[in-house]
Amino acid sequence: MAKADFSPIADTTRRAEIVALLRRAILTGQLAPGQKLNELRISEQMRVSRAPLREAMRELVQEGILTSIPYAGTFVIEVTAKDIDDAYSFNKVMDELAIERAWPLRDQRFFDELDRRHEAVKQATRALDTTRQIETALQLHGLIYEWADNSVLLETWQRLTSRLQMYFALHQHARNEPVPAEDVHETYVRLLKGKDMRAAQCHAREHIDLDFEELLAYARGLEQRPSRGA
Amino acid sequence: MAKADFSPIADTTRRAEIVALLRRAILTGQLAPGQKLNELRISEQMRVSRAPLREAMRELVQEGILTSIPYAGTFVIEVTAKDIDDAYSFNKVMDELAIERAWPLRDQRFFDELDRRHEAVKQATRALDTTRQIETALQLHGLIYEWADNSVLLETWQRLTSRLQMYFALHQHARNEPVPAEDVHETYVRLLKGKDMRAAQCHAREHIDLDFEELLAYARGLEQRPSRGA
DNA sequence: TCTTGTTAGATTGTCGACAATCTGCTTGTC
DNA sequence: GACAAGCAGATTGTCGACAATCTAACAAGA
């Protein structure tokens, strides 16, 4: 008898689809930080009633990318330099932990998946698809968390990912220049395949540094901007 | 002119109150793990309609203490030994980080607040109020996170706190014996006031160990139990 | 007996309408 | 002109009812 392991079927509620749509809109920068989400207008655009839309918004508030003020509205979170700095410095420590935990669990499947995700980043880079490039880079980075075999650690990473993706998207939008053609993840992947865990941890820390330094400079620049979107 | 700093007024939506009520019911063990939440029944008991109740439930799902299956229902999360182990090992690392970050920021206000929270634990212990004892102990523990000046770190701790409180409450319910009269936090507080950061970090790690070891043993005991609540 | 199709009941998901609240403008008064 | 009161208009919060889906019991057939 053939063993077939089926994955759970997709959630087919409107709410789940609305969550995905809104999240995408926020993380790609279609909805600017500070912008208010008008329930009636959005529900009409999506052709749904306000009930599932509001439930979806509650989820995104808890996810940390929306913020809600009773009787005033729900807004895309503002981004301050300190927010980015906090996320950055937290991420550094988390990365060290994740690599440490995932290290002894690496196997052929890990390496294959690593290559697959690396390839996805390179493809997005070649296609000049900046949104997808950010997305795939974070997925590549997230592999060590998936492999660390700690549900709390993974969940924390996933929450953080939302905001990181938003930050990087903002940055890209702001400077509005083509993505770097070079492969900045080459060393990261190579070290994760190697034998020196310390080296991998150090590189991860510095590699993150590079990306974040630019991001921080950008964020400091737009500090104290009103930024109520259209 | 006198400077008056007002705190924001309380959220006066039904949703916020429902969230608080449900969270309390879960964290104190009034709602058992795995138990299904019947929307109609709860909404009638609370004298509210299902709309704000459902929104509240969505928040708690994102908070990680409820889980939802479309068209099947919303349930209190199950607790496995691995969940507790994951939370425990994650917490150890986070604690070290929080102490490191909070250490240079300690001041008189920190020490005063430390004493205040320590006192609250001792009072709950004397009153044999186990629920409040767990709550205050976590608040005492949370001070280093509030002082670490990192929003992401603090938020992660707060999310974790919900589940920790639930785990400890379950444990207390299960063994159903009076709380220890001795003051287990004495050393922790003393070290946080001292000059040796490493010592404080080590103690935090071992201190957590003590509590968790018992908890883990308990969790391993009830593994593979069906546990669908009444 | 086991499997499959059907049906009734209960529960969740969604909708449209009403109530509560906020915002900005207008009006009147000093 | 400055300021407070009051009045629309718009928006959020809440409600009750309907539609979609699941579960479990039951009947029919191999």
C-alpha cells in the first residue's frame, strides 16, 4: 500500500484571503506607514462585508504591522529609527541562537533546501523583482529557524519577518534604484554548509550589519516626518 | 505650572473587555487546553453579540493561546512537553540578553520597582493566592525586559508570558498543593541589585531551571492524553 | 458486517442595518 | 477676532439574521 501524506487543505474563508491581501499590500509598501485603513472603502473594493475585514485587521494588529485606536481607526504602523534598531539588534542575537540550534540538525535535506532558496533569491535578483528579492532573501534566512526545532523561536522569527520585510521594502522604495547584481548570500550559504559554526555565526552577524546600516541611515533621515499617507 | 502626565484612558470597547475576560479564563485554567469555545454560548453568557466576540477570539489566536480551524471552531491550545521545553530553552537565552541590555540602565527607579514587585509576590504567597502568585512572579521577572529598552524584545517577552502563565497555572491545578512559603526570588533580586552581571545571568538561568524541571515532568506525564475539555 | 449515500441539527462564516463616537464646520456671543 | 456651543457628516462598534459548512445519526446496498 502506498503511503500518501497529504498536507492540510487551504483555508477557504474570506477572512484568510483578506489577511493575505492586506499583508501583501503593507509589506510591499502599497499602504504607506501611518496610513489609515477605511473599512467601508476597502470592504467595497474587495467586495466583502466589513465583518471578515475587521476580523482580518484584528489579526494584523496582533501581528504587529497595524495599530488600532478605538473609534478613531486602524493604521499601518509608523516606522522609527529605534524600531529598526531594536529589530536589528534583536535579530543578531536570535540568529546566533538559531544557527547554534540548527547546526547539529543539518542534513542533506537542509542543504538541498538551502540551495533551492538561494537559487530563488538569485532568480528574483536577475528578474529585477525587488519585492520578490526581499521575500526570498528572508526565506533563505529563515531556514535556520525552521531547522532549529524550536516552535517559539520559529514563531518569533516569523513575527519579526513581517516587519523586516516592511522595513526593507520601504528602503527600496525610498532609494528607488536597481538591486545589486552581485550575490551577497554566497558566503552565507557556503559557511552554513561548512564545519565552522562560529564562523557562520559571525558572518551572519556582519552580513545583517551591512543591510541594516543602510536601512538605519535611511530611517534616521525620515525621522519626525508627518507621513500621513494619501 | 504643575506638570501632569496622564495615562491614556481605558479602551471602552466591548471587544477589549472580552479579550481580557477570555485571556483571564484561559490563563487561570478555567478553560482547559483543547477545549472548544462555542461562540453562541459565550456570547449569550457575556450578553454581547458574536461580532466583538469573534474579533476578540481572532486577537487571542494571534496571541498564541487559542487556535482556530475554519468551520470547525476555536480551541484553547494544547500543551505538549515539547512546547514547554521550547519555551523554557528560548526563555533562558532571552533572559541572558535582557539582563545584559538592562544592566547598564539600572537606576534608583529600577531598584524601587524591583522591590515593589518582589513585595507583591511575597504578599500573594502569604495570601495563598496561587493565580496571583504566578502573575506577580512573571511581572517581577518581566522588569528586566521592560528595562532593556528594546521594543521587540519586550514584545516577544509579553507574548511568551501568556503561555508561561498558562503552563504554570496548569501545573498548579494538577498538583493541587499549597504554594511554597519560602522566598525563591530573594537571590534573584539581590543579584540584580549587585555588581556581577554574569552571576545574575547564571542565577536567572538556574532559577528558571528549577521551576521548569517540575513543569516538564508534569507535562511529560500527561502526554498523549485526549484532553477534550467539558 | 462493512461501506456508502442521505439527512437533520448544530455551529461557524458572512451580510446589511443600526447605534455610538469622533471630526470639522458653522453659529452665536463677548 | 477669539472662543465655546451646537450641529451635520463620516467612520467605527455592535447587533440580529441568513448562508455555508461540518458532524453525527441513520438507512440502503454490496
